[in-house]
Amino acid sequence: MTRFLVIWYFITINVLGLLMMRNDKRYAQKRKRRISERNLWLAAFAGGAPGMTVGMRMYRHKTKHFSFKYGFPVLAVIDIVIYFLLLGRVS
């Protein structure tokens, strides 16, 4: 049961991260109110960095920002390592 929750969380937070990047790109194109960088980083630190990294590259969004361009991928690797460690410990 716990393993299921870890996997479910990983998938959910990363899909949400990907969608946040897509939506923020669309808001920028339409000159609407944007998702704050603080909220993007909070989602990344909550485990969504792999999905956000994919979204950043897929939608070509935030790729000129040094902190996003390099920070999200580094955090994504850390997130993936943590997920595998958690999956190894839970039954």
C-alpha cells in the first residue's frame, strides 16, 4: 500500500509540474497573470522537478533563466534518487 502511495505521488506531482510549465507558458503568450517563480520552485521542491524539467524543454519555457535551466535538472536527479530510495525502503 505504501509503495502504491509513493508511486502515485511521484506520478501526480510530476504531471502537475509539467502542466504548471505548460500553463505558465500559455499565460505568458496571452499576457495573462503568470504562475510565480516561487510557486514553480515550491512544486519542484515538492518532488515535481522531473516533470517540470520535461515541461521546460517541451514548451521551451524558462530556458533562458540560469536557475531554472540548471536548477530543475539537478533537482530532478535528486528527486529521482529519493524516490528510488523510498521505494527500496517501503514494503
